[in-house]
Amino acid sequence: GTLTIYDLYPETIAMINEFYTADFEAFGYETVQGFDSGTTDYNKRALSLPCRTFQLDDTQCNRDLPPSDFSPPEDTPIGVTHSTTFLLGIFSDLSDEQSQKRELIRTTYLKNDDPSVCSLKEYIQQSQERLVVPCRVPYVFVVGGDEERPSEHTDKLPLEIDGDKVTNGAQDEDDIVYLNIKENDGVGKSQAYFKWAQSIGPKLRIDFAGKAANSTLLDLNLLVDFVDLDLPATPFNRRMYGGSAWGYYWEGGYYGTSPFYFMSLDLATYISDMKVDWSKEEAHDIGRLVFKHPKPVKFVNMNPRVFWYEDLVSNEAWMEAWNNGMGELPLSKPNMQNHEICQSFKDEGLFTA
């Protein structure tokens, strides 16, 4: 016959509970002392959100919601699929310097004849007018729209502000979304962006949302190839997250770095209302949120195929890469840059060995 949970000896269950109690509590699972065959319906799902942070010797667990308020996300049944779509959010702000940078971006890598790439406004129009939408990588510039608002979006107010109501808004630019938060660099803007993306994504059949820094020069042809070849459409894209991998120390793990990273919309939904202390670099903290998901997350490591240049802050560096470096893409890095990561930990004083 087949062995099941009902064949476990009470002594075995007690040993499992003793060894894994901290893990069960951290991830919100109920423990039992034994299994009653056929008489009890055992819940195999988490009954509460995972602990926001939980390390060895911790005695308290701070969750985002009490167990009674938590409902584990249900997976959508698998059905008819479509070509994969990828929303590209390019982070910016309303300064004069960034206004010039947006124009530079539009006249370089966004000036693309490929119909697969378009502004979000154009993508929405295509979705309303056509059965088959040629654009599959819509882009939008992302800015904070209200300096009187908090840096994070944690209330029930709209996620987006009409551009006409934004002080110093770029009224002549129709490819900007104004998030209903204060402009900030790494203290809630990314989370607010993904929260907004998941709010509009399902209706527009968007499968992934990506974030690019304004100093990141992308090769959009290679991005389209990546979307076509490596990213499945809904519903086969569940719990996917990726970027150029880098490690973090405190909880142990890795994340996609800030020049460019992305996630499937179900993960964007999962992290959109989670609380975080924003103690590190924003991409690091977003990665922490993603990997708190109670189910396995597929991380897509972009290191072997990097189709962008990063940290091009000056216009001179940007144009040098645009004019002379695009033919060198994609670049290849080690799958995990262990030496550099460990050196960064040493530089931060995290360990000396």
C-alpha cells in the first residue's frame, strides 16, 4: 500500500514538531500532535501571513495581519493564455533635470520602430480597439505626484493622481503616471508602483511589471526577446521574480538589483500592502517582501544575460554607451558574484572572516 500522514507514529510527529516548531510558527502553519484518519479535516494551508522578520533566537513574530484577517491568495484556474505582456516602469521625478532625462530616454532606447513596444497610453488604446494587440511591452514613467502625501501608499485613497491636479506636473508629457505619494527614492515608491501595476494589470492583460532606474540604458529589442523566450503568460507566470542577482546578509538570500528587476502580477499583489521598515536599499527590501511568500518563488537570474547598462548618471556617459556600446549587449556576469558580495559584507562590517 501507500504510506500517508496517517501512518506516522506519534513519536515521529513529536520529533518533527520539536525540530521545526520555529519554522511552522514563522510561516503561519498550525501544528498537530497526531492524525485522525477520516475523522478530521486538516488544514494544509498557512493560517496567517509569515513573520515580517524572523531569525534564530527570536521570541516574537510580527505579522502584517492577525490570523483572522488573513486569507491565503487563491491561484486562478489555468485556462486560455495569450502572448506575454510586460509593463516597464521607468522611475523619474518632476525636477528639471529629470525632465531632460526623460526626453533623452525617449530619443534613445524608447525611439524604437518595433510595434511590440509602445507607451502605456497607446497600449490601452490598442486594447480597446483591437482583438490582437501588437504592443506587448508598454512603458510608463513613474513619479510621485503629491508632496503632501506620505512616502508609502497605505490607505484607501486612489493610487494614481490625474496629471492636471499635480503641482508642477509635466502636462505636455502623456507617458507619465503620477502615484498618489510623495516623491521619494527607496522609501515606498517601488511598492506603490507595483501596487498600482497590479491594480490595472488584470484588466489590461499585463503579466509582468518591471522597474528600471532612470540611469539604466536598456536594449529594448533584447528585452522583447527575453519576454518572448523566457517569460510565460498568465496563468503560467505565477510567482516569478527576477533581475541581476545580489545577496543580502541579515536573513540570507538574494534579490534583483535596482537598475532593473521585475515580478509577475500575483507577486505584485502579494507585496502591495505588506509593511516593511525600508532599512536597506529599496530593491533589497522589495526582494525581502517577495521571498516572504508562503509558496515557492521562481527567481530568474539575469546575470548571464544583462541587456542593459547601469548607473549612467551623466548625459555624456549615457550617449557614449548609446553610440558605442549597444552592440556589446548582452553582457555576461557570473551567476552569483560571491566574491564581490562577500567583500561588500566585509565593507559594511558584517563579518571579518
